[in-house]
Amino acid sequence: MYYLVGRPNLTLAKSGGILRGGEKHTMFVNRNITVGSLRTSVRLEPEFWTALTEISAREKLGIDQLCTMIDGHLGELGRTAGIRVFITSYLRRG
């Protein structure tokens, strides 16, 4: 178990969740998306899902359309990592 800095009441479990008072809360959200014609599952932190939703609205694209575009430019990255890098790059551009 690891303790989150500045959050003494929250503990990060090795299994990838946060323990609050002994109760586990996941840090990830799984969602099904369609990339091209492939139905797949992506696991991201809630903040990344919020950012992806906001970006897709700003660009007037559905999340599936946006993820398909991101998927076409992944290079060596996996899909989930590529989505995170895209979101970070997009938000840094302002």
C-alpha cells in the first residue's frame, strides 16, 4: 500500500485503487468505444474521460470518431496511452 502525498485519509492500493476507510474505489473507468469498425474497451481515469468528452464536443466529433482519428496516428503507442498523450498535447496547446 502507498499513501497519497497530502491526502493522509486516502491510501493507494497496489491493485490500482484508492482505499477510503478500508473501502476500495477504482481510479479507472472502463468504457466501450468503436474505433473504425472495431468495438473495444478503453480504461482511463475519470479526468481523462471528462477531457475527452470536452475535446470531442469542442471539435464537434463523437468520442468514437475522435478515438478513431487518434488511433490512426498512434505509431508505437498503445491505444490507451495514445489517447492520454493526445489529450495532454491538445490541452497544452490551449
